[in-house]
Amino acid sequence: MRKNQETNGANVPLRCRTMRWLCVLWLSLCSLSAVAQTADEKAETFYLDGLCAQFKGNYAEAYELFSHTLELQPDHVGALYVMANFARAMKNDSVAVNLMERASRIDADNYWIKQALVQLYVHQHREADAIATLEAMAKAYPQKSDVLLMLVDMYGQQQDYEHVVKTLDRIELLEGKSEQLSMEKVRIYAAMKDEKRAFAEMKALAEEYPNDIRYRVLIGDYHLDNGHPEKAYAVYSQLEQEEPNNVLVQLSLAKYYRQEGPDSLYQQAYLRLLTNEQLDADTRFEGVQEIVREELRQQADTTRVMQLFRQLLDYPQEDERIAELCAVYMISSDMPNDAVKPILYQVLDINPENEQARLQLLSYAVSENDAESVIRLCKTAVDYGSTSLVYYYYLSVAYLQQERYEETLSTIRLGLQKVDDRSEVAMLANMYAISGDIYHRLGNDRMAFEAYDSCLLYRPDDAMALNNYAYYLSLHKKDLARAEKMSLRSNELETENPTYLDTYAWILFQQRRYAESRVVMDSVIVLLGDSISADDAGLVEHAGDIYAQCGDVDKAMEFWRQAQQLGSDSATLEEKLRKRKYIEEKQK
């Protein structure tokens, strides 16, 4: 084995002694570097660390680091700027201003510091200081129009209109003449009540752009707005001769006639404007809206408005908005449904997916029991893949009225695929109930019972579904205890309903509870009184069956003969009359 090396310095290998010496040298150099770092360098280190802490959201730590920066270097511009913002955030505005002013004095050419100082002055309502700083900035940065715009705003707040105008002139020298600047000057001159200079400014703008008719129109508008209608009319008339179809000219003329001329001329001018093919759809619609609002406000005769609508709707329509507005106006004016319907159909011709028009037409069709119109309106919506359950529901009801049972069921099945959390529960329950009735009629009792179960799941107290389900169960002598409960509930929901009472009597009959059944049936006969019709033939025959099973054959014969006279289609009625006894009808 090798012996352990000695650990004294004399016996340490050369390589190990060299590494130890290098480590000592490195540590010495680091210590000398730390000692040699200046106060400014330390301040910069604190500042940079403060920015990192601020970026990470460690604001307390950042504040301490920036404070150390200023302790070491009181004129550190970055730290002054940041600490000023900290002071403002802590609502110490005076400290914030002092710090930002120091930063601005030290770095006099820093645009962003001066802009921040202006904001602090404004926040402290030191408008004079803010204006003075901005004026200095405008001299220092003559190409920055945003400084001049801030000055316009500041002078405007002080209502120093002369300085506003002078500053706008400075912007104009920098950027050139523009409509925005000129109109701002006109607004200021109007505030100063200096009509002469306002008009001169508008005239200069029109001369600057002689081929743009807008500015000449604005001169006419200015005359009209400032009480010189005769001058305005002279301008408009000249422009109308030059460009008779110009939309702006026609619009201003309509305003002139509305203010000064007879109502007939105003209507003519406005009609010319609204039927101008060069008028964009939005402006046309807004114009018609304005007329409708004014007529409604004045509660004027609808004839004039409807005449305008008829003339406008004779033109090709970019969209359905005017036709829709016409329909809304007619409905709000209580005009007959037959007058409104053609306009609503025009809306749908322009935009078949207009939901409001289709639903309004559907409400008319439903209220008038117009199954064909219901089918036409709903079928189109269904073909477009509408997700609204209302179309599937009313289409199925209309098909049912026409005894188109398969189409009814297929429509309901399609509608049930559109069900979501927004679907109306009552409508959904009705669709299942209709399905149950049709399946029973078609002899598919399994599907009928499933449909009724679904109906009652959504609406447990659907009286008609409870009655029909209970009756169909009784015909099959199936689940009679449940049928009795459902029938009782339907009669609780709708008292003194002969049909529902007949169902209950028949369920008792099927359970051989004949005496109870007769008591219920007697109340049915009393309720019907002299109003018995052909629709009650089955009910009357039931009464005969019940009396027969109770042993009163003569009374039973009376009811059976009455049922026969009412047109009962029972397969066993003739045999009952012939044999004078109850004959059970076999279910398919």
C-alpha cells in the first residue's frame, strides 16, 4: 500500500500548491474590486436592481433600492423620475412635483420627463406652470405638433381663445392647412363671437381646395347656423346648379327648407335626398329614422310617412332596414295586420334570415289559424337550419291540423335535435305530447307511452298529457293504478272538464269499480247538459256501458241509442243494442 502523503506545506504536490495560490489571488482581486467600486457605480447597481424588483412587482423592495440610489447619487435622473411616480401613486403630489422638477433641471433636454412634469402640473391644477413648460417644450422641439396640440387644449380650458388660435396657426405652419384645423378655428371664433374671422377662415379653406364642394357647402351651413338663411340659400342654389345630384347639397337644402321654407318644399327636398342613388345606405336609413321619430313625436297623420315609405320601397333595397322600419312604424301605429304583412314579406325577400319579421308573420298566421302560412314560414326557417324550436313546434302543429302525421313526427324528431338549455320547456313538452297522440293513432303504443313519459318529465302537470296517457293505458287495461293517479291529477288541474272526468270514470270501470264509475259519469252528464254534440258520442256510449254493468239495462239502452244518433263509430255498438248487454271492444 502507498503511504499517506504528508500534509505540511513542504510536502504538498506542486499542482495543489499552485491551485491554492490562484484561489487566494482571485479572492484578493474580488475584495480589491469591491473596495474600488465608486459611489456612483453602487448607485447605478441599486438603480438597476430597483428596476428589476419593480418589473417583478416587488414595489416595496424597489422603493428601498431607489431610495439607496438617491442617497448615494442625489442627482440620479432615472431614480428621481421613478420616485416621483411612486410619490404620485402614494398621493403625495408635492413631493412628486419636486422630484420631477429636479429631474427636469438636471436633464433639461429630456422630452419625456418634461411631458411627465406637465401631467403633474395639470393634476395639481397648476395650469400656468403646465403652459409655461409646454411653451418651452414647443421651442425646444419645434417639429413636435403633439406639444402644440397639448397647448391648444390647455389654452382652451383657460378660455384663452386668442392663444388657441395662435397655437392652431403654428400647427398649420407645421402640418399645412386642413379641414380639422380650420373647423377648430371656426369653432373658436364662434366662441369669441367673431363672425368675420370665422367666415374668412371657412372661405380660405374653400379657396385652398377649390375642387372640393364640401367646403363651399360648409360656408352655406355656417350662414344658416348663424342666422343668415338668405346667404345660405344663395350658396346652396349655386351649388345645386353646378351639381344637382350632390348628396351634401341636397342634405343642406333639406335642412334649409325644414328651418325656413314651407313644409311641402321640405318634404320634396328630403324625398329627393332619400331617393338619391348616390346616397349611402346608412345615411338614407338615418334620414328615414329621423322623419319617423319626428312624426311620432308630433303624433302627426301617418299618411305622409307611409307615402314616403312607399316611394322609398319602390327602389332597389341595399338591405332590409327601411322595410323593417316601415313595418315597425305600421305596427306601432296600429295598422291592420293585412297591411303590415306585405311589408314583412318584403323584409324576408331581402333577407330570408330576418328573425323578427318571420316571427311577427308567424304570430299573425297562428292567431288567424292559417295553417298554410304557418307551414310556409316555418318550413323555410327549418330548411335554413334554424335552431329556434318555435319553428319546428308550429310546423308540426300545422301538419297535425292537416292530418299529415308522418310529416308531423319527422318535424318533431328534427326539432328535438335542436334542443338546448335555452329551449322553452312548455313547447318541448307539447311536442312530446303531440308525438304521443300520433303514435297512439298510428297504433304504436310503445312509442306513444315513451313520448308521454318524456312529456311529463319536462312538465309533470300537463293536464292534457296526463289525461290522454291515462285513457290510453285504460284502453289496454295496463298499469291502471298509475292511470288512475294521472287521471285524478288532470282533474285537479282542470276541474269540471267532461272529457277528463269521462277518462276517470272509464279507468274505474276497467277496474270493475262500477258504482264509483257511475257516480263520476253522472256528473259528466250533468256538466254536458243540453250541449251534447257529435264529439261526445264516445262519452255517451261509455255512460251506457257503465249503466249496463251496474245492472240498469234500460238506462244503458237510452245512452247507446243516443250515442248511435250522435254518430258513434264503435265496432260493438250495434251488437250492444241488439243483445241489450255490454260488449267489450277488442283493442288492436
